[in-house]
Amino acid sequence: MVAGETSFLQVGEIAMGVAAPMCQAWLHLKHSPAVADRVVLVGDRIVGASLTELGLVSEIVADSDVAQRARDVADHIASHPQRGRDGISRTWDSLRGRIDNPDEWFANLIRKF
């Protein structure tokens, strides 16, 4: 993921005394427990280099360059053989689990809280 130099991420629900199930869900699916806990339990604004240090984004570029850099990364990924991309996707699905209906998955998660 590419982010602009003024980008930030903040999951501030803890300061309001509530859970953050939607944010916790995507953090759980994409990041380590240590990163997920850091983001949701501290609740502060994470900016710049901290976004890359935590692995929340892969690179920071000038705000005006985000869209083009994201297109460049997407084009680079797309330049690899489809068979390889499909194999990598299947492996990730096997390791992480596959969510065939994200809307239903999130709705079921929310009902638990």
C-alpha cells in the first residue's frame, strides 16, 4: 500500500470506551497481533515513517504522487504471469482463510458485539 506523506491512521475507539470490531477484523486478517494490538490499544495517530515501520504501508510518497505510484505498483504486479499471481492468492487463502462474502462475515462479527 502506498500512502501520502501527510497520511495517518488512527483507530481511536479505545478512547471512547468501545471495541473496534471492524478495524480489529482487518488488522487481524492483514497484520501480526503485535501490530494490531499497537494500533487499537494505543489509539493514537500513526503517521509517516511509523506507518512503514509497523508495516501498515509499504512506502510513503508525496501526497501528489500517491495515485501514480499506486498505479505503477499495480502495473508491476500485473506484469508478472497470471499463473504465479493465482498461485500466490491460493496459498494466502489457504494460510489466512478465505472470506467468500465479506459483507456477511463483517455482519456476523458485529452481531457478536
